[in-house]
Amino acid sequence: MRHKAVMLTGNAAAAWGARLARAEYIPAYPITPQTEIIETLTKWIQEGEMDAKLVQLESEHSMLTAAGTASLTGVRVFTATSSQGLLYGFEMLYNIAGWRAPLVLVNVSRALAAPISLEPDHNDVLAARDSGFIQLHAETCQEVLDFILLAYRVAEDRRVMLPAIVNMDGFYLSFTREPVKIREQDLVDEFLPHYSAVNPFRASRHVAKGSAVVGGHIYSYFKYHMHEALRRAHDVFIEAARSFSRKFGELYHPVSGYMLDDAEYVLVMSNSFATLGKHVVKLMRQRGVPAGLLKISMIRPFPAEEIANSLKGRKAVAVFDQNISLGLGGIIYNEVLGALYGCPKRPEIVLSVIGGVGGKWLSVEEMEKIFDELKRLERSGITKPRPLFLFRRDELTHIERVLKLAGTIEVSHHE
Amino acid sequence: MIEISGHNIIIALTIHYVDEPMLLKVRFHGRGGHGVKTASRILGEAAFNEGLYAQDSPIYGAERRGAPVAAFTRISDEEILERGFIFDPDIVVVMDETLLNDWSAKPLDGLKPGGIAFVNTTANSQLYDYGETIRENLVIYDLTGLALKIIGKPIISTPSAAAASKITGIISESSLIDAVTSELSEIGVGDDVIENNIILAREVFRSIPETPPSTKLSDSKRELIPLEVVISYPGYEDIVSVGNSPLRKTGNWRVFKPIVDFSRCTACGVCFVYCPDAAITLRSDGKPEIDYDNCKGCLICYRECPPRAISIEREVRVW
């Protein structure tokens, strides 16, 4: 594995993705934990190693507006943000998708205020799940780089023509270095041909984009088109992934398994914590438990059919959400349930697990608890289990101390 | 205790890894400005240069000089299936001994039985009570003193990484030096400073003995608690006991202590104006009084004092 690999953070891998894709225009606005991407690109452009125009705007709203409109001129656009920044520019996400501007946006996940935090969960990126963006969620720094290349290829395909978000977790990927293969530029150029826009803005040729529509039927017409185009992105991704694997070796899938083939107890995860999931699956296997993991890399379009096929016939399934839709529960859990409903041989037990919200550190014990719970549910015959919220005694002890400092509790009743 | 070039070094006796396959977890604790993140990267790169799998990452909050920072390096001979905070390190590198008393940093927390604790401390300072489990596997060295001598600054990323590399027993000097060069180049350090850092790294690497940890997986289990217990606590993030910042004293962030020579002080008030932390007040005669409980040792007063009435002195422990 060592040949051609270097130690890169997720942020550096994202910058390499943009560089290898030959992004031409990069509107930027700093926010932790994304800023290192923009800093890296700025350095390369300044040193003449990358031929692109980088402009710092005055907000993420302006940044995304510039990104979308620039993409419509026919240049390849890259941009990046996190959390509050994504929400500040949120209005433009729906516009960019509606304009059919196939840019790539890297979101470095960070929990949303309040309380304000720097560490990751997926409420930020999942808030954008209905906007029309393709969403690819990375587990490793290598996937960050490779997904950016795949995202451009799929987004710019004439059967799709929609923007894409590549998501990586703050800290766990953004600031974490691990071996990453920087893909060969000539092979990337072959994989990713020049972007050719539909009716690009030109001084010499009139075109209006983003026109207002009067009448819901016209609105519906275009929304149906976008929906079908986004659904097509699934097959276009598979096609692109095959082409990618012929050039670079790795074959990516919308969903993929780890020790899944004969698994009876399956944990469904996405993003960087899937690594922790693999670790516990391995531990379970060493103890003779037929455990496995299903990783969802493509969140939009949602690969419902593949998920249902991968989960059918299993004894029990846990869906891990590093997000919380307040008043409902885990977002991915509910989408997976939707995918399973009506499928033959669907698993009877599907447990919702909430963990890692706000980047909460997860211990092995917490990950083991998921499988213990699945086995307990199977034994007891409970088919509609209550969600499992992961939390530890030592964390609560720390919180007691903090609450005492804050003056909201007088004396601990647990010490 | 073995005396090596003036430094007291206590050596662990067993040299083998119990866990199979090998996964070595190193946790660094220091303060913003020490080079904690860079130390973890140099170690990660050095291990990578050895042909091993490596992963390094820092954790920090609102960044500021002097605040506690931690960073992690994982080294393995197979793909690493862990991420983020290291709960159960095989080696902890404490880059500032004053952190040993910091309840939020807790640098020795979770160190596996048989794990190695490295502490950057002056040999002549009184040792802390490290506790029974640590004392057997302790390595100490005055990295700051050596850094001040060789590079002229209390930045200890390179020597901390060198200490950790040597302790592991699996990293060669040449892999370490390559890592020092590439990591410092990447963050824009000049060639002459890199040269001095290499001298520093070699000195530390050669002085410290190989003391690989012989750790076992801990039997202790962290207890999980249900949601019902969590939500039995107050749920608003209000702080009602306001004005408690003075409780968090920041004086032990200092490496150097500013000292006023009142015979030369002209009561011009420049130090008072420049102090970024309001740690200097003016007495009735107009001369400064430094609040050493909170002075972080930025030394702006020392640099700005027009009559050069402020001198500095290296400090080892504040409290």
C-alpha cells in the first residue's frame, strides 16, 4: 500500500481532489474545521502549482451564489464550508441545484449551534438532503479525494447535471492524517474530461437562467425532472466507479459491506465512524458473533434498493445515526426503515442507535453495546425496540462537574 | 534510576508487545504553542517512513497559546480501525509537567498497565507524585532546557517526537530525521531552523533509552448509562454562577517569568498598556505590579519596556 501514498489530512486530501480535478474557480469563506482546504489551495495557486482563481467572498451566502453562477459560465467550480456556514448559505443550495450547476462542495461536518461546538455530526449536511445535491459521505481521507473526482464526473454527466456535496467529518478526517494515494494527474485527466456546460453564459450569446415560474405545474415539472436526474445519478455513479477502478484500482459502491456476507447481526453506518464500526465487528467475529457492517457512502440519491437487498434475511439490524432529528430520532434510521418496508425477508428487528452527536467520542464498550442489544432483542422477541442513545457514566461525571461550575446543580447526588 | 548525561531516567525493563497484531497508541499532551500537533505528525511520519501504517490527529477547542492541547499517533502493522481520541494509550508524552495537575487535561488518564509515561521536566525539579502505576514506567527529560539551548525557543515538537520515537523501539533515527525535515518544511520552517531541530532530535533520540511498553488490554470497562439517567439532570446550558473566570488561573502557562527592576522603572506605564491579559496593574506610585497567578508569560512587557527594567527568568513550576 505504501507506493505513492503520503500522509494527508482529510482537508489536504480535499484540496488534492480539487487540484487534480483542475477546478478553475474557487469562491471561499473560512470556517473551522474546513479552512485548511482553502489555505492549501491558496498556497498552491500563489506558488503557481495550480491554475485557478480563488476569491474570498464576504459570506457563505455570497460564496455559494458566486459558485453557482460561475458554474453556469462553464468553468469547473470547487468550494467548501462547514456547519453554520452551510446553513448561512443554505438558500442558495436549492438555487444551485435548480440552475443545474454541477459544482462540487465539500462539507466538513460540524455540529450546529446551540450549544456551539467544533466537532462533527451530520445535522449540517443532512439538512441539505432534500436540496437536489448528490451527497457522497467519506469514511477515509482517501475516499475524500476519490469522491471529489467521482462527484465531478457524475455531476457533470449530461444525464444528471446536478451539484454534489462530498462530506467528511471534522477532526476525525479533516485534521486526521493517514496514508492517501494522490492519483496520477494524466489518469485523472482521462477519467474527468473537460466540463461542458449546457447553454453557458457567454457575452456573445443571450441566455437567462433561474427564471421565475408562475403556476405550480411549471414548478412541479422542473422538480420532477430534478428528482429523476438525481435518481439517475445512482447508475451514473456505478458506471463512473467502474471506470475509476479500471484506472486507479479501488472500486467504490453506493453501499458496501464489511464482513457482511454471512453476517446475522448488521450495523449500518456512514462517514468516519464506520471505521469504529468495523473495529467492533472484527472484535465480535473474534468472539464468534456473526457480525457485519453495511456502509452507506451515497446518501443522495438514497440507494434504497441496495440497502434492502443487503439487509434482507438478517436476524437483526442496527442503524447508527450521528445526527438527531429532534422530535423524530435518527434520520438515516427512518430512511432505512422506508427502504425496507414491503420487502420480502426484511429483518424483523431494526434498532435505532444515536451516537457521536456533536463529535461525542465513542468507546469500544459503546459500540459493543449495540451488538449486545441486538442479541437481547432477538432473545426477547421485541420487534419494535426503543432507540439506543449512547452515553457513558464517566461522561456524566464530567458533566456533573461542569454543571456545578455553571451553578445549575448544587451538590452531586451521584458522587 | 539511571543517570544519563545529567538527566534522571527511569527505565522499564520488559521490551515486547503483548498485543497481537501490534497497535501502538501514543497520546501527547502540551499547550498551544509547544508544537503538540507537529510532534504527533513527526511521530506519525517517522512510523510511516518505517513502512508501518500510521494515523495522527490533534484535538483542540478554541485555539489559543498556552491552553491545553492533545494529539494522537497510532502506529500499526495493519490497517488502523480506530479514530479520534485515544482513551487507552500505550505511551503518554507530557510536554508540560504543570499539566499533570490539570483536571481537564488529565494526561495520565487511561494509560494502560505497563504503559510508558514520558514527562518533560527539569531533572532538579521536585518530582510529582505520579502514582504507583506510573512510577515504574517513567521516562523524564528536560526537553525545554535542551530546546532553549539548541534552537533558542521553548518549542518542543521535535524533541517530544524524538523521545516518543525512541521509546517505541521500532523507529530508526534516520526515519525520525526524515520526518523532522519533511514536517517542518511543510509548515514553512526555514532550513537553518530545521538544521537545529535535527541536532535537537538526534540529541534526544540518542540520550533516551528504548523503553517499549509491554501493555495488556485493560480489563476495566466503561459503564454505559441509559437516556433516563442523562435527562434527569438539568437541560439548559445556562451558567448562573457567572464571573468565575478568575478561578481558572493561567500563570502556569509561563515558561519565562517577567521580573520588574523597580530601581530602573520610570513608571511610564507602557507595560500596563501593552499587557494583553490585564495581568499588570499600576501601584499608587505608577509602577507596575504583575499578577503572576494569571500572567501567561507572553513577554510583551519585557520587549516593550523603554528603560529595559524588565528581565526574564525561566520557570519550571508555578504551583
